[in-house]
Amino acid sequence: MGKTKSDNYDALRNKKEKADDSFRLEDSTEELKRDGLKPVHIFAYSIGHFGNDLCASMWFVYLTWYIKNVVGMNELVTAGSILSG
């Protein structure tokens, strides 16, 4: 007897489940354990990274305001100076 749609569906689902098993969180945490970092250290690094990005974005906002309003450059020169670095 030939395969039914249900058989094909089951075969595809099993194939997908096997593929999903290779990307489980347990596998990625095993890789993280090799460098000796505990989850609390990883969390602390992520908080520091977020703080650094927040500080950088606030600096660029302030620098844009300063160049435009205090130094008195026009918008085009201000944008160019910010984009240049």
C-alpha cells in the first residue's frame, strides 16, 4: 500500500524535530561553560554592554545638540560632524 498524506506529514514532522534538537538551548549552554563563565557573569556582561550602548547614544544626542545650539553650526555641518566620527 502507498504512503498516505498522514505518513508524509509524520515523516516531515520527525525530520523537523531532529533538526530542532540540534539548536536546543542546552547545547549552546554547554559551549558557554567551557570558558568558565557562570550565567550570573554573562548577565553582568550583558548589563554592562547595554549601559555602554546607552551611554554612547546619549553622548551622540548631547554632542548633536551642543554643536548645533552652542557652537552654532547649521544642521548640515552638524550632521556631517556627527557622521564623521
